[in-house]
Amino acid sequence: MSVPKRHQRRVAKMLAKMPEPIRAVFDSEPHVVSDEEAPECPVCVTGYGIELGTLGHRTHFRCRNCGCEWSTVVDA
């Protein structure tokens, strides 16, 4: 999916005003999960999740399609 140039310029202008530590967060890429391993979204069922990270015994995901966030229990 391509992002319109107008939107890219607005985001660049907004990021230029932010302090460096915050800018670094926006520049980092989320952990990418392959399509075969990515869990199916429980809300829209057509999308699949981007792994946001693990906290304790739960792994958190965000749907690439609808933006829903959910978590699953990590098997120990």
C-alpha cells in the first residue's frame, strides 16, 4: 500500500518538530511476523496481526486490516 506524497510531507514536518528520543520510536519498524505464523484477527477475520511485543505471559498484536488490538497467552 502506498502512502500519498501529501501525507508523507505532513508526517515528515510533524516528526521534525519532535525530540530525538520520540522520533526514534516512529522510525523503528514493528516486529514482522510472516503471514504463515501471523494470527487471524478475532474481529474482522480477514486481517492478520502484527506482533507488538511480549509482556509477561502475553503476546500483543494489532490487526493490519481494522486496527484491532488483542493478545494471546504464550505457552511456557
